[in-house]
Amino acid sequence: MLGALAEAIRLLFTGDREVYFIAWTSLHLSLVSVAVASALSLPLGFLIALKSFRGKKQLIAFLNALMALPTVVVGLLVYSFISRAGPLGFLGILFTPSAIHLGQVILCLPLITSLVYSALSRLDRRLPETLVTLGARRTEVFRMTILEGRIAILSAVLSGFGRVVGEVGVAMMLGGNIRWYTRTLTTAIALETSKGEFELGLALGIILMAIAFAVNFTLHGVIRHER
Amino acid sequence: MSAEVLFAVEGVRFAYGTRVVLDVPRLSIRDGGVTVLMGPNGSGKTTLLKLLNGLYPPAAGRILYRGLPLGPDTMPRLRRETVLVHQDPYLFDGSVFGNVSYGLRLRRTPSSETRRRVAEALAAVGLQGFEHRRARRLSGGERQRVAVARALVLDPQVLFLDEPTASVDAASTDLIEAVVRRAAAAARCVILSSHHQGFAYRMADRLVCLADGRVVPGGENILKGSVEAADGMFTYFRTGAGLLRCPAQEGEFTTAVLPLEDVILSKGEIQSSAQNQFEGTVTAVESGDHTIRVTLDCGFPVRALVTGYSRATLGIEPGARFYATFKASAIRLY
């Protein structure tokens, strides 16, 4: 374990370009996927929380069920769609970062939506009424609701980030673990460990954890500073 | 005071699920002054306020604002001209300034004017210099006053206050009373709900009584005026052309409350221990469920309850002259 830690520090500080590239690929793939998923989840969670409609309970139960979606199943499903023979095969995105984005968005969309819904439905019922009586229109009510619920929403987004940054199934099946292209920390760990490079795998794992912690602390810091 | 009808409620029903919480076949609220919705908890006061403010859509019936039915076309005007302050209001996370200036920011008011108006609104509720305080760290009374300032800063035509004194200290109650009086004096209309009788009587130019989601006839004469003299035996309260003898008590009272059932009508003067007797003309006779309400103009309006038998035998009809007699001890001063 100590050896792995020493190897991780050595890799980080000796400026191993490939390790930097892999870490960066992991980070930016996850961030972009979470950003896209959040952009869809926030209005979706908002609508589910504030609107009454037929089938609402069933939709929430369905989203909750999807939260436990296995990554390999998502990878498999998306694969079947974007592989050459699939209905979206013409896009030619299999084994590209775009494929990973697609899979990761599908993976974390139900999770973030469900958590955003849960966060917003716990917000005070007086908030929307207060906003409306003071003259806020629909978009402003949405903006202020997100702002007032930002801590819980941030937790939802970070949960989504946690889900995608550490997943292997989608990145491996849709990205193909291609060196200098779609290799992420998790696929690299899987590869190195299977090659018997246990120490290197562990070192990459430590870097992955460091990235996850750094993103969490940074975002929490930003929100705290705003308050 | 304008007699224009501000809100007309026509056949409005509102339900939570299958439970009907408000059923008002007809109600008019006149413009100007202070209208108080009074009733116990759960009588439908808050629901009625929120319906009038367009926060809830009625399940049935319609509400007219200045003669126009509330709907997509009239809602922007209602939003511009009215604002509601909740009981135990929600304050946004952030500063007092952020809270009070919120409505002005929505209306794109220039920042210098915003600062001035926020300072004025805070001064009106006794919170000068509170701009940079964290709103949610204030006491209950201060929070209520911040919410009132947040509404006042918009200079609304109609101010709705839901139980404004329910959870505040005596000092905050006085300040809120002063705010309501100033708003009413500035030709604004204040519609507030209260289950606190003293506050309701002091503030009300008009009283709407609610019970179990229905508007019920008020059981009391609410007479506005002032104390003219006190001699140890009685306190003399001037209302219109009448000088009422009330139980001796000290204080600055503005309202005398006289239960309808404590007023006796007679064709001639009667000799009794009752200290108040006024002659007047019957101006209205309304039939209720079991009793008849008679309004007498004695230089001030006095309402009394009589039975159908009394009406028939005494000939109580509009235009007839009658005496209204009531005991000093029947009057409560607020």
C-alpha cells in the first residue's frame, strides 16, 4: 500500500505525461457528462417536484429504480445502439469520447434527477408563493428555487459526478480504453491490474480518489463562499 | 374612502383534495381602508387571502379584481398592484437588503432608487441599518418586519397580511399596526387576517367573519371613534354623532365593540339601568337563519338582532323610528 502511495506521488510529480493525460481524460469526460446531465436533470427534477400530473408517483419510482442501473448494462444498451449495425451506427461515435459522454449522461441522469426532485420537494412550500406574490415569473421562480436549494442540488450533482468518475463499464465498452484517446483512470486501473501491475493500478486509484476529493472540496468551497 | 369594489368573490369554492375548505357564494371587499378577515384557525382566512392574491386558483366560481375576472389577462396587473405577506414568512437566504430589494430587482429599479426605497421601507418597520444583517438570523418579530418591508417597498395598491401579529412580540405588533395605519391613510387597501380579536377590532374598517370556510354575519357592532372624556364613572367614547357611555377605563381607544344581541329596540324611551339610549331610523332589515338584523341610523349605525315576532308586533320596517338601548358594560373598548 505504501509502495502504491509512493508510486502515485512519483507519477504525479515526475510529470508522467501519460498519467496526466489519463487523469485529465477522466476528469473532463466526467465533468462534461455531469454538466450535460445536470442541465437536463435540474429542469426535470424541478418540474416533477413542483407540478402535479398523472403518473408522477410511477415516474419517481421508475427514476429511483434507474438509480441502481448497472453501468455494464448501460454500456451494453448504448453499444447496441451506436455499434455499426445499430440504429445510431451512422453517427460513428463508438470508441470515441462522445460515446462515453452518452453512456455517462444516461447513467447519471436518473440519479441527479431523482436527487434534485427529492431536494426541491423538501424545499419550503412558501418559497414559490413568496416569489410569485413579489412578482416573479416562471423562469425567475426556477432560478430562485435552484439558488435556494443549491446545497442539496450540489450534493445531487456531486453524487452524479461520483457515479461517473468511478465507473468502468461504460468507459470500457463504449470508449474502448484506447491509449491517448479514451483511456480513463478506471479503464487504466483495470488494464494495469489485469497485467499484474498491481502497484501502478493502486497508484492510479489514489490519483482517482484525489481528483474526486478535489472536485468535491472545490465545489463545496465555492458554495460556502457564496453564502 | 372610495366605495369602489376592489374584489368581488362569486361562488368561489376551494378544496384540498375532497375536503372543501372555503365556500363563499358572494363577497365584496371595498377599496381603501383596512378589511380584516376574522375567524378561528382553520376557518379559511389564509385560503381566501391566497385566492384573492391569485396564488391559488378557485376550484369553482370566479374572483373579480376591480371589476375584471382574474385570469391570464388580469394577473399581471394583480401582481403589479398587490403583494401578500405570509404568516411566518419565508426569507431568502442572504442579507436583509437582498430580501427587501428582491421585488425591486425584478422590476429593474435603478440601484440608487432601490437603496433609497429599501432604507425607507426598513425605517418604516423600525429596522434602520439592518441592510447587511443575515435575514435568517433575526428574531421572529424582526423577520416578520423584514417581510413586511419587502412588501411595502413595492408600494402596492393592496397589501395582504396573513396573521401579521401571530408570532411576534408586543413591540413588533405596535410597529406593524403603525404600518397598516400608514398604508390605509395613504389610500392603500390593506386586507389582513387575524384570529386575535383586539388587533382585529382596532385595525378593522370592515370586518369579514369566517367560520368553517364560510362567511358568517358578524355578531358585533364595530364602532370607530375616540375617547372624548372620562370621569371615573364612565369613559365617554365618541362615534359619529353618538357619545357612548362605556365602563370607566384608561387608554387610547379607537374602537368600541357592541354585541348585536345586547341591543334592545323599543318604540319609546325605556327606563332601565342601561346607560345608553339613542333614537334613530331603521335603515335596513335583513333576514338571517333564525333572527332578523336591524340597522338603525342614530347618527352612527347600530345593528340589533330581533325575532320575526318582534318585527311583526313592533312594526320594525325601514323608515320607522326606534330607540336602541344598551348597557355600558356591554361595550368593549379597543
